[in-house]
Amino acid sequence: MSLTVEAALKDANHQILDTSTLVRVVLSGRRRNMTTEFERIDIRPVEIKGGVQLQVSHNDGRATTVKNIVPDTDAVAKLLEGGYSNILVEHIEGSMSIRITKSGEAHVHHEKKSLEQNLSHDKKKARLLDPSDPFLLEVGISDHKGLIKASKRDKYLQVEEFLRLLAPTLKAAIEAGQIHRPTEENPLKIVDLGCGHAYLTFAAHQYLHSIGVAVVVTGIDVRTASRDRNNSIAENLGITSTINFRAEEIATTTAQQADVAIALHACDTATDDAIAWAVNGGAKLLLIAPCCHHDIQRQMLESPEPWGALTKFGLMKERLGDLLTDSLRSQILRIMGYRVEAIEFIGGEHTPRNLMIRAVKTQAAPDPVDIQRYTQMCAEWGVRPALEGKLASFFIG
Ligand SMILES: C[S@@+](CC[C@H](N)C(=O)[O-])C[C@H]1O[C@@H](n2cnc3c(N)ncnc32)[C@H](O)[C@@H]1O
């Protein structure tokens, strides 16, 4: 059904204000010749001090901002008139969706369905890992009561947020044909480089199996004590046919090539070893959360002007060194035919090392601009990233 925008928004406003039935509202897209303040706004009713308010949230790509407003015609109209072209209003008996076309018409669609309203204020993220899963007890994250140990809470959250990115990235890469569809006969090969106590290694194995993805997971760590401990946990869990651990240097590991390479806080240039091993072996997907960065820091002896204004402060120089290291790594990956993103995978309160490099192999030919930027950055700073020398083929120029 087509309506004028004014009539459609009035109808939506009316439905949103009926907080006894409202489930949620999503505002997205952009109307022609209009700008929106946020890419998307989510609204839902929440119970606060015995009354119902509207919880309005939006994300700027890094953090989600949430504010509660009193349901009121003018406040809702302001949101609805914020330039969004798609408006979805769900209530307990169905939904109303409005699409505002380029010619300024409102196409309205109503659908009947039964939905549940949740007025709880703190809508907790659904946990991917059940704290009472035996593997969490075995690796030492949970205690015998099935509760996360206070000392392991940050690591548990890091692992869970890592998985929250791994699973959809994997799904998208499989759907795009960038990674084969895993089967029991041809499972996905995942290698965790610098796995330590293997919290992430076991979690990836358990979680992916739980959602029906056939995987064989290998954990590599230079420490023999880690290998022995982790293999013995795998035995206790009865999963040795699909998970194994090796005590080897990443750079010289005998592990076979992987479809997916993951690394969580592999120290300094061990992260470069991990990226190089994955790229040299043709891994299709890399999720790498680096740790300390000393390689480039050590090489930053003279700053090209005007950056001296920044590097004269030790703290800023260190942070810039971290960013320079990860941007050069990302640039190398781009040149090697990967699509690369840098993501904050968890809030800084859980670890200051919260940047993740996510790279998907696309086989795209390197963009000359990327090569030029890379060579220029290295030349201006007088640095040569460790990663460059570890790659079997890295020819530029
Ligand atoms: C900071 S810990 C992180 C462990 C684990 N990924 C986690 O997040 O809990 C880094 C691990 O990398 C291992 N490591 C460092 N350099 C390595 C290398 N060159 N080859 C293999 N393992 C290495 C260390 O032994 C250590 O267990």
C-alpha cells in the first residue's frame, strides 16, 4: 500500500507510542537528499521504575550509545523524521514496515505474526559459551560450580567476543565461496598460533561443533608444557580426533596449511610469524589480535616531520608505533590479495590489546595505491616490518 510519507510516519508514531504492545523499532537506510545522524537506530520499550520508556540505541562502529526517552509524540516524530528510508515497527501481533522511495512515496507493508515483548532493562547479550560447559572447567576458566572465575573473566569475554566475530565471518566467507563448505569428510582446518592455555582453541572447537560446523583445530605454542596440558585436556574431553596441540615455533611449525588462522595476543613478532605462516600457506581467513609491538618501535629512530611533535612524548610514540605496525601489517595483507579490516573486538576495559586484523582472501590484484602507500610509509619512517621478510613472496616496486 502506498501512502504519503506524512501519513505513514503518523501511523508508525501511533504504533510506537502503544508501549503495551511494542516489541521493537529499527530505523535504517537514508532518504534521498537527506542525511542521517546514525547508520541505524534501534528502539525498544523498557520498564524503568514501574513505567515504560523507549530505549534508543545506535552504534558508531566502535561503541553502542543507549539513551532512554519518555514516549512522547514529538520525541518519536523527531526520530522518525531523521532522514531514514526504512522503518520497521514490530508489535506483539505483527509488524509494519515502511520504505520511503526516491520519489518520496511511502510503501507500507503489514504482516501478521506473533512476537514476544521483552521489557527488561539490561538486555544481556546471549552467551555463546555456556559457563558450565565442561571444557571451560577443564581449561580453568570456570570453577566446579560452573561459574566463571573472577580472575579469568576478561579472558572468557575476549574469547567469546573473538568467536562472535569468527562465526559470522566464516559464514559469510563460506557463502561467498571464499572458503569450502565444511563437511565431516572435508572439515575446516583452523590453526591457533601462539595458543598458550588454549582457551580460544578449545572454545572455537566447541562452539563451531555446537553450531554444526565440522572443524579440525590445531593449537601451536612453543611451550611443551602447554602442549602436554592441552592434549591431556583434549583427552579428558574425548575430542582428540578433532583437536590437537603441538609444541613448535610458529615460524617452523610442521602443522599443515589452514583454511582459517587465528591468533590471540601472540607476542610481538610471533604475530608476524602467524600472519606469514597463514599467508604462505594460502589461508583464506585470518583473525589476528596482536599483542605487544616492539619491532617497529625499535626501528622508529627518527620521525619524519612534522611527526616529531607527537613522538617527543614517549607514550604517544609508543601508541603511534603500535598503530604503524598494524597498519603496515594490514597494508601487506592487502597487497597479498586479502580484504582487510581493523576491528575493536572487545571493549578496552577487558584488554588494552583489543584491535583485531580480520583478513579474507579475495585474490584481488594489489591496488597500486596500496603499494605506493606501503613503500612511502616505510621510507618516511625508515622501517622495514618484520612481516615483510617472513613472506615467501612479497615483491613490490
Ligand atoms: C600472551 S600468550 C597468549 C596465549 C593465548 N593465545 C591466549 O590468548 O590466552 C602468547 C603465547 O604465545 C606463545 N608464543 C610466543 N612466541 C611464540 C612463537 N614464536 N612460536 C610459538 N608460540 C609462541 C607463548 O608461549 C605464549 O603462550
